[in-house]
Amino acid sequence: EKTVSSDVAFGTTAQDRPTFPTDIAHDCFGNHQTPLRGVPQLGPGSYNNEDKSTFRYVLDHQPMSRRGYTFNARTEQRKTFEPKIDVPSPDAYQMDLTHLPDKKRSFKPFDAASQRFHTRCKSAGAPGPGSYECDVKQNRQVHMLHNFGGRTKLVPLVKTKCMPLNTDKCLICLQTPVGDYYQYRKEILCATCYNFNWQWQEKFKRTYLQAFQKVRDCSYVHEHAGTSAKIQVIQLYIIPYYFETFFSICLARW
């Protein structure tokens, strides 16, 4: 008689078949896989590892032996040592902070025998740090008038101001300047006020006083007599000799 096989449910025939993770395949892929070791029915937390892994359990269950310390000689239980509590406190080793230590006297102050202060400069004629004005623009160029094919002429340092009647008055002292004075646009300063402000900077800064130009009245060359006409007082070729004599007298007095 022909037997009829019963219906087999899915997964019922694989109970005895080796499967992962309990078993691995015996090939290259299975060599790189780690199978499940131990009892697979036990889950995490099944063992009380903390009861036998503490430091106290290790001290209580270490075996001791009277035979020595050779291999397989420990057959007795290790003797437990009683904790010692009769020890000094941590602050017993601390030194007395209130005691002043004996200090050794130094040979020199601050243990330094070198010279503390620098020697002063022997020459007192050298200019000090405040003798130079860094913010003042220095014009060291010699201004010359040039022309093509002609002689070069030196620009005079003092500008000659030609006018029928000199009505200029100093901005500070309100007096008519005597001799050379300084002018910047419509502002007039006599030589005395200009030199005083250049030194003390009372009303004007030196950077502003640099814009002033030294001017001179034309009365030493010609006269106007209240008109725009010019009456020559001194010849033009005598003017250089006049300045040369004037400068020589000033240098002799200086």
C-alpha cells in the first residue's frame, strides 16, 4: 500500500539541523563567524557575578598552606588580616605652619651684587628727549626758480610785501609789527608773539604755526606816499651788499 505523507509545517524539520548561531559552516565564511558558546537558554542577568567577584570575596576565599608557596601547595584558607584603625590622622604629618623658619642673611640685597642704577651720561650738553618735535614737518629743501636756458634764482626766504599803506596788526597783541613778521592768509603775527607761541604753544600749535610765512614791508626799498606808485629809495644792486652787511653784524653780535 502506498503511504501518504502528512503535511509538514515550515520549520519543523530543522530542529536537529546545525544552524547559526550555535553552529557554523565549515568553510571560509564560517571561520570568520563566532558561534554562540555556553547554554543558549540562559539570558543576561542569570548569574550573580557580583557575589563572587568582589574584593571581599577574594580575600576571604584565597587558600593558604603550611607547605610553602610551591605549585599545588595552597590547600588551606588564607588567614584574614584585621584592619588597623589605630593609625595617626593625615594632619599629624603636616608641619607646623606657625613656626617661622630661620632665614639666612644674604650677602647682598636680593642676592644681587650688580649695579642697580645706570651711570649718567658724562656730557650734559646733549639734547634731551623732548628737544625734537616729531609732529612738525621739516622742510629741508632749497627752493630755486628754474627756467630753460637761464640761470637759477634762489627763492628768498623772506617775502617782500608791497602795499601803499601797511595796516597789518598782530592777532595777539594788536600792535603794528616792527621789522619782519609772519603771515598766513589773513592772520598776522609779530615776531615776538610768533616765537612765544612756538616755544610754549599757548594759542597755536607748532603744526599750525608752520603754515605761517615770514614777510617784510617794502619800505626799505621804495616809498609809496599813499599811492600805488613806487619811489625807489635804494638801488637794486646795493640790496645784496646791504643784506651781506646786515648778516655780518648779526653774526658778530651772536
